[in-house]
Amino acid sequence: MKYKNFILILQLLFVAFFANAQSPEQNLEKLELTLPEVGAPIANYVKWKQVGNLLYLSGTGSDVYGKVGAELTIEEGYQAARETGLEVIAVLKAATGDLSKVKQFMKVLGMVNSDPNFDKQPAVINGFSDLMVEIFGEKGKHARSAVGVAALPNNMAVEIEVIVELED
């Protein structure tokens, strides 16, 4: 009898979990976040390339400029990485038409325009990683590199590349 009750409780928890699961679009709405427009590439490349069920996104950044550790604080870098996350989500939406098609984030490369003495790049790129988990839940967790670079195009504070797996 106890075994049957245990199975019933597990089934109810399973149903409750999926009944409360929200889509990425619903999570964006709940957080009152708006996706930016996806602009055309500024050179001879594409914003994304799909190979099988893997989607490779070109590097993208936000409209925050400067070197973290010199002109920008860690907190400002974190916000720049978060804004870059919104840019990435906008590209994912343009590429897939539906953010629910994202099966999982595979790999993230976060580049931080850093002062030579700055060594807290992971704290900056956490802005991106935290947002992906807020929007995509467990699917947003990813393998990641967070590196400092001497310069980024147009003096952007952060640039991020992403590889995601799509549902079949």
C-alpha cells in the first residue's frame, strides 16, 4: 500500500512540475524583458548556421562599451553580458521561430574586453549564464569559457558565441 501511495505522489509531482513549466517566451514576459531587433550582419558572415540539430551563433555583443576593470566595473560588465544574452535570445528566436525548439545550450564562449590586470571574467559572463537559466531553466545550463581579451570590435565590453542543440 505504501508503494502505491509513493507512486501516486510521484505522478502528482510530475504532473504539477510540467503544469507549472513555462516556455522561454512566458519567462521573458514574466521578467518583463523585451527582445531587441536582430540586425543584419555588419560584414561577410551570417548570424547563425545550422548543421543537423546544432545551431552555431556568431559572436554578438551589447551596446555597452569599454574595458572591464578600467572604465567599467564588474557589475557593469555583468549587465553587459546580460544584455548580450537578450541579443543571443533574439537571434535564437529569429533562427528557430520558437524558443521552445531549443533542446539545450551546449557551449558558450564569453569574451570580456578587459584591463590587463582584470581577472574576474567569469563573474562578468555570469550575467549571460544566469539569464539563460532564468529563461530556459535546466536547458539553459551550458559548458562555458570566460576569457579576457585585449580588445573587442568597436570597444564592446562583452562578446559571446553560443552553440545550442535543437529539438528533432
